Amino acid sequence: MTPLRLRHWDARLHAAVGALPASPADRWLRRLSRAADHGKLWFTIALVLGLRRGAPRRGAVRGLGSLAVASGVVNAVLKRLFGRVRPDLANLAADRRLRRAPHTLSFPSGHSSSAAAFATGVAMEDPLAGAALAPLAVAVGYSRVHVGVHYPGDVVSGLAIGAGVALAGRRWWPVRPTEPARVRPGSSAPALPDGEGLVVAVNPRSGPEGYDPAEEIRRLLPRAEVLAASDGCGVGDLLEEAARSGRATALGVAGGDGSVAAAAAVALEAALPLAVLPAGTLNHFARDLGVETLEHAADAVTAGQAVRVDVADVNGVPFLNTASIGVYPELVRRRDALERRLGRWTATAVAAAQVLRAGTPVSMVLDGRPVEVWILFVGNCRYTPRGLAPAWRPRLEDGLLDVQYLRADVPFSRTRAVLGALLGISDRSSGYATSATPELHVHLWSGPQRVAYDGETGEAASSFVFGKRAPLTVYCSRTA
């Protein structure tokens, strides 16, 4: 069908909608159309979704990010490119018109693209919430035809563009898998009814301000011994004493990744299973494991379900997630602070620009090869997506260290890294290198530095040996 014929039928459909008899729906569709002005409807929904941790909150962030990009593409580029004027409202009933008719161009519909972008973005992280929003997004699109300010073709194109922008965003902002990382199945761990025999160390400083999970843990596992860490007696100290006394059948930890790493060190030494109760701000290890809530952890402890996972170490100190030398820890801190407002890929690019501009390169020898780097990242198992600040692991039992670094001896490596992060191709920058190995030897020529691991900082040293420990048994309510 030729463009002229398409416009003809588009105009006829618009006229047919305009000729519909008056009904109570007119008032509600007019209100719906106004509610979506400037994204107000979607910002309100995002605020509600953001009150719930996990997939709803991630969906709200991705939805708003997709909306912002789709709105910019439509209003700043496509409307000017096509230049279609608004429909004539002369024959539209007065009680169906908006109080203020828009004076911008018509094709494609900005309201429709924003609606589809937001709903699709939410659906990518939280399919149930996205399915609930889909009819509302379509209704917003139709309302623009019903009040006369758009042709049907404007709306259909806007919906398609918005959904396409959200889906294309996966290239720069990968969707975290809903399935947890692969683990070694079926490990032996005792079932502890009501938590009997479990000693849990709680770090009250982990997690959101004012949140103390101790009472919730006591409710879920009433026979567990729940201890609170303090400045003078940390998580590791509490669990070491419990293991030495022989009163612990299993150890537990409630806190962030640093607390979990400290507890894992004690559990490995004592040959006891570990229960990870997510109570930190980010809970990277618990999320990769698939233990999303305190209830998940309590169910696994009660049922005696456990798996075995890899543990890495640096100079004999175990870590579960990542270790790094250089500016990587500060990059991640700034990225996490910016991500909710900017989205992952933009936040990574901004954080990289900030820390690399002020950073100092580190001269080192990696497994006998001299190199000068801005960032050295060592992950316990391979992380994805590749590039600056990778986010999650498909497996927790691959027996490998994920080694990634950004070289400082390549011209314009910092500029290339920032642009690569913004475009989602930092892993293909000429200054970026990656490998996987069961052991890594690092010697620093530029003097002693501290190594950061799982949110903690180790002793300053000039030589580091990264390797793998024996697997750790962790309570987890799955077997594959």
C-alpha cells in the first residue's frame, strides 16, 4: 500500500473514531490522556513499583530509562523528520477535546512511545507487572486518537517505536537473568527445624538505614541463636567462637557481601555449612545464588537443602565475588549511586569518566607479563556482561578466575573506555583485556597497594596470588 493510501485510511479511521457517539468513556479517556502528559502517569507508577525491592524496583528503573530515551528519539528527531501536522479538530465534539490542544507535530505519538517504552521496560524485569501495564499503555495510545490529537497511525507507530527502544536497550543495559547462577547440585547439609543448631551473626550496619533483620530472623527461625556484631566483635569473631565451642551445627550470616565473605572464611575453616540471609544493600552473592529473601534462606535451612559453590582467595584471604586493584572499587561505588537515575550503561560511563580522570595507573606484572593498568578486576567465576563493571555470573562453579583489566599503556585508553561503556562495547576497546585462569600471580612495580575484595580492603602488598579454595557448602532451596 502506498504512503498516500495509508494516509487516506489513517484519516478515515480518525474520522470514524471522532464520529463515535458520546459516552461516559469520553471523560475518562480525556483524563487518561492528560494524566500521561510529560510522563506523569508513568513516574507515579514507577514510584509505586520502586517501593518494592527486587524485580519491581528494577523494572521501574528500566522503564523510566527506556521512556527517557524513547521520548528523546521521538520528540527531538522523528517528529521533525516526518513533519506531520495534527488532525483538524473542527468536527470533533467539544466535550471530547483537551483544554489545551498540543501545538507540536503529530507523527509519531510521543505519549504512545513513552507508554510502550515504560511498559516494555518494566516487563523485561518483571513480566507480571509489565503484563498488567500493557493494557494501560494501549489505552493511553487510543486516548490520543479519541481526543482527536493524533491519527491512529501516529499511535501505532509510537507504540512500536517505544517498545523497540526498550528492547534495543538490552544491548547496553543487559537484563539480569531470572534464573540464578549454576551451582554444584545436591550437597550434604543438616536439616535444622526452626533453625535449631544454627548460629547467625547479624551485621546491623548492613542494608538500608535503620533496618535490623534480627527480629525477622528470630521469627522465621525461632530456635536459631542470633548474635549482633559490634565494633569490637565482628561477624567473623562471633562465628569463630560459635564454631570453637561446638554448639553450632551450621553457621549463618545476615549482612552485605563483606559480612558474607567473612562468614565464609570461618565456615570453610570449620567445615560447616553456611546460611546466607540477604540483609545488605546489594547482596550480590545472595542474588547470584538465588537466595532473594530471608524466607528463601530460612526454608532452605529448615529443609536441609544446600549446594556447593566456588570460593576464591587472594594471599590466603577468601572472597566470594570480586577482588580488584586500582580504581575499580570507586568506579562500582559511583556507578551504583548513579544507576537508579541514569540507568546502568550511562551510570557506568559517567562513573568511569569520573574515576579514570583522577586515577593513577598501576605498573604491574601479570603472570610474568609487564603491563600498566588503570583497573584490574578478578572475579570468582566468570562475570557478564563483559566490559567495565560486569554485573553477574551465569555460574558459581566453573573453577576459574575472571581476569579483566584496562590498560594504561594504550593511547587514549581512558577515552576509549568511557565511550565504549556509553555505547556498550567497552569489552571491544583496544585497551581492554580479559582472560580466565584458575590462578593469577600479580607483582606491583609501582609500590604496595591495598587489594579490595567483596566491599572490604585488605593489607597493602606488592605481590598477590589469586587462586581457588575448596568449595563452600551453602544452604539454598534448589538443586540445579
